[in-house]
Amino acid sequence: MIEVSNVVKEFDGFRALDGTTLHVGKGDIYGLVGPNGAGKSTIIRHITGVYKQDAGTVLIDGMPVFENPAVKEKFAYIPDELFYFMQADTMEMKRFYQGIYPKFDEKLFEKMRKFFPNIDTKRSIRRLSKGMQKQVAFWLAICCRPEILILDEPVDGLDPVMRRQIWSIIMADVSEHETTVFVSSHNLRELEDVCDHVGIMHQGKVILERSLSELQGSVCKIQTAFQAEMPKLPDGFEVLHMSNTGRVYTLIVKGNPAEAKKQIERLNPMLVDVLPLTLEEIFIYELGGVDYAVKDILF
């Protein structure tokens, strides 16, 4: 559905995107993560046709996005920094969206009022709180009946109850209409609950792109204990990080979890337990620590 190939973008000599490549299939919920300055918002602005790339291609449904209204009708975009017309209220913005999106569903708009009971639809949106402004953005975006929903820090500023409600609405839309969702966020715990594919971005490139199940199946946490000190580990046993508290050792291991457990069991441990890593832990270890030094262990 979304195909980004070798995209390069420079601003005043600074290369913000350096051969970015990513793929998002129809009906996928794709989470893009990375440190500040990695290029996440920049690639989103290319996918939405705000920026034109210096090199490479950006396609939606096989068609270029930049200055292509037929493609832009297919997606709704909620940026991190929202924009509304001066003095416009929710009803006025609804009429504006109706003029742009032929599939705008007015019946759905009325139906969804119950999900946003605190929004005064006759009050200027700019006078609403940041959280309420974001609620309006979701309300309008879902009613556009988009084939693709593009979100940049989507639930930032929302309270926990509303965050859950927003994600419930999105997940229902994905299930019913096979909507494709592309989301960039720093909230890795939240992405872990909703995404089926993840891309990790660093210094203008997507350095890792896999399904979440594949990603969690390629790195694991092993807790083990031995009668004496830790014996020599087998050759080829890729340990990304190791720590211990007394005799209990915690190892972050790259590779198949079941095979890693077998190799530890051959060392006759007192105990061995394999635990899945969270997306946040995978992100930290794949990027090599707090300095984000990408190491050879990535591939």
C-alpha cells in the first residue's frame, strides 16, 4: 500500500533522509520508531506529499503522492502539531473536510458524537484544550473513511481513558474496513499493543523492518543460575547484554529463543527461563544503548 524506496532529502546541506526504504501492506498497522532527529516526521511529510524527495520514490497504491489529489483522497493525516482555520469550530471544519473527501460519512460523524461528549462543536477549536483539539482531529479523520490513516504522535496529550478509546476506534476501523495505519510514536508500550509491523529508524534510514512477532522471536531475555560462576558460553552465542544479581544472570540474546534455551541447558544450569522482550527493550538493545550507536549485531 505504501512503498518508500531509497528516499533522500537534504535541507541546507543536512541529509535528513539518507536512502530511506520502507513497505507497508494493506490492512497493516505499522509503527515507526526511532530517536529524536532520526527522520520520522520528515518521511511522514513525504508520504503525505508535503515534501518532494530529492531522490527515490514514494508511492501509495502504486502511484506517486506529490501533487496527486487522487492519491491524497485515499489517506487522512493527523500531524503532531495540529492546524485549524482561525475561529473555525468543529462543524465548520466538518464542512471543509466534506469538500475535500468525497467519502466523508456524515452519518458516522453524528454516530461518533457519543465518543466525544465533551467537545462543544460550536466553539472555536483553537480555544479548546490540546487534548480536545486532538479528539476533533480523530473524529474528522475517521469520518473521511480513509484507506490509509497516517498518524504522527497520535495520542500525545490525551488522558489514559481517551487514549484507549481512540485506539479502540482505530482498531475497529481496521477490522471492519481493512484500513491501513501508519503511526510514528515514542510510546513504544502503546505501539506494542496495536502494531503488527515495526520499523526502526536511525539517522535517516530504516535499519530494521519486521513483523512484531518476528522481531520478538529474534531477540530474547534469558534468566539463568549456576552452582558456581557463569561457565563459558558456546561459540556463536550472541549476547547483546549480560548482568547478574548474585548467581542469577540475565542475558539478552540474539537468535531463536528455543535454540538459545537449548544451548544454555547444555551447561547444566540450576534454572533457566526464557522471557519475551518488550518493544522498548528491543529498541534499546538493537540501537546499542543510550548513545544510539548502531552496531554490527543488528544484522
